Amino acid sequence: QLYDILQARLLGLDPEVRALVERAAVTGEEFTADEFAAVGGVDEAAAFNALDRALAAGFIVERGGGYRFAHTLLREALAYALPAHRRAQVHRIVAGALSASGAPAGRVAHHLLEGGRAVEAVPWLERAARSAAAVAAYADSLVLTERALEYAGPRERGRLLRLRADLLFAVGDPSA
């Protein structure tokens, strides 16, 4: 019932604005204006015009230095309105934009994985794991390392296994 109400409200959006907002929904709960423009596939002026209209309609709200969807269910309704192949494509676009902007490695890795580019995600997962370990978030680092190992090739595997052993030791796992 609520999903139907959200869909009816979304139908009132201009189709071009809706297309950009759907793509932004794939980026996650929060995003910057530059990310909105990057995933939109249009020039900056058109993207910012669409962002202004989405803000005016109450679908998106400002938060800190960026933006977020007014409600999680709204974001989900938008994201899942896209067919799976389009969502995967947008995830790949987002990964490229985030990579170019110097975003955290874990965020880039997430979008690569969701975009069906698991092998490309391995170095990003490793980078995220090492960043987590550097701040003593060993359990998080271990999860990221094990995820990277799922897709790692022979070249990365040895390095990731050494990292995994160090992390197991750090968390006190007797199998280390």
C-alpha cells in the first residue's frame, strides 16, 4: 500500500527528473551534488536543475554538505524501479565517479560488486581492509579481506592471505 502511494507520487515527477533521481537512488542514502551530476549522464546545469526540482518536490533534502532522500522507502522505491541491468550499470557509473573523486575505497568496492565487477573490486576491498586495520577496526577489516579473497586472482591471493592471518591474530583467533 505504501509502496503504491510512493509510486503514484513519483509519477508526478517530470520523466527526466525522475530518471536522474532513480540513478541517484542507486548511489545510496546520501550523495553530493557532484555525484548526482556524475551518475545522471547529463551536463552539470541539467543535473543541478533536476536536483533543484527534486528538492522542491520534497523527494530529496539537504544534509550537511550533501543531500539525502527524504525517506528510505522513497529511495528504495526509486532504485528498484530500475531493471536489474540498469541498476548494475548505474553502480558501475557510480564506482567510476567515486574512484575519480577520491571517495573511500569501501564505497567504490561496494558499487563495483553491485555492478557485477567483482574482480575489479578486489584492490578496492584490500585498500578498504587496510584502512580499517589502520584504525584498529580489525573485525571490519577481516570481513573486507575475506570478501576480497572470494574474487582474488593468484597474484593478490598471497598478499590477502597474509593480511587475513595478521587480522586473525589481531582479533585473537586461535586459528591464526
